[in-house]
Amino acid sequence: MNDRRFGISTRLFQQSRLCREHLVHIAAHGFETVEVVAERSHFDYRDPRAVDELSEWLSDTRLELQSLHAPASQPAAEIDAVIAVASSVPYRYLVMHPGLPVTNTLLPGIVERAAQLRVTIALEVIPSPPAPAASLVRLIEDELDGIDLGICLDYGHAHLMGDLGEAIEAVSGHMVTTHLHDNGGARDEHLVPFAGGIDWDAAMMETQKIGYDGVLMFELAGAGSPVDVLKRTAHARARLEKTLVTF
């Protein structure tokens, strides 16, 4: 587990327009990959110039684009526009919140269009409206059988909804990417790991137990300056790395 890769979501900078400096800060703190939040006020995925700039910034900072996070509460046409970014800037996963307005009947077409650009749709475990891990597994296995999509296990959300260890085990056959953040168990705070109530040693043990060896993606809120959050996240990453080596 020494080669475990960690990434940062640009949610940390979501209140402002994505810029090169954001990626420079991420790379400077030792992270190798990013998830970009595809909200047009942050990253305008419909603007060819913005897409070209993202490609340049990734090259300059030597960061890999692991995933895009689809805009919330947007029609399928907007999801298709986000998928299309992969034709210019390749990425592996499009993280989506399950449910309306993208209904289950629309998902197969979205999955097929994404696959044409080598993008896998990853449905996120979310607390509101409730989409617990076991429910997403049932959706994929029973209602969408044969459709190639995965699950983004959001550790903070799973913690809010009950037993995180059970959630990790539930998604073991479908987990393709992650969101790591902490909370006190009552609110979706998106804290740096070890600042809330999650038992991260147990969580990493369960993660390793199911054989997940993909990116561990921090998805944090900007409590304090983003650079300060990055510093604290780098320390949390070091603690998680030690935990992963132990098991």
C-alpha cells in the first residue's frame, strides 16, 4: 500500500473560478491527482477556452485529472456536456448524485455515451435524498443489471447514515472512486480527516480488506484559507499512509 495515490477535489476552491494557482497549490502539497467540480461558475465545461486552460494547467502542474463531479440538479444534456470534456482532457470517472432529474431510465444512455470516451459513471453515496451504499448496490445489480457503472463511496456521507464499515463492505464489488472527509455525525461538514468522528484506522483497514487500490480523493470544504486546509490535509494524508502501511 506504499504506492497509494491521494487526490484533492476542487470543491475546496468552489466559491471562485478555477484557476492555475489552485492546481499549483494542490501539487505543491504533494497531491498527484484532482477531481474538478463541474459547476459552470467554477469550471465552465461548456467553454472551449476553459477546457483548454484546464488541460494546460494540468500539464504544467503534472497533475492527473481523475474525475469530474457532475453539476447537481441539471438535465441530461448538461451531463452530456460534462462527459464531452473527456474528448479534450481525458479523465476516468464522472461522479453523479443519483436521482432526479437524471432518472434511472436515462442512466443507460448516459453510461453508454460516457463509455465511448472511456469515462465510467460513478454514483455517489449521498445523505440527502438518502442514497445509502446498499441501495445503490441494489440499483446497479437489480434495476440496471448489465450497465457498466460504479459507485463513489463518500466516507463522510456514509458515516452520517450509519455504519461506515458496513457501507465499505456493501460497495466492495462496485467501488471505483472515493470522497474522503470527516464530520461529527450530525452535519455534512466536509472536514479534514481526523477532525471529526470517523475512525479512520478502521475505515482504512476495511478499505484495504475489500481490495480497493484506487485513488483516495479528499473532498473538503474551505473552513479557513484553502492553503491552510491543504496543509492540514497533507498531515492527514501522512497519517492515513502510515495506517495503510500497517495493515
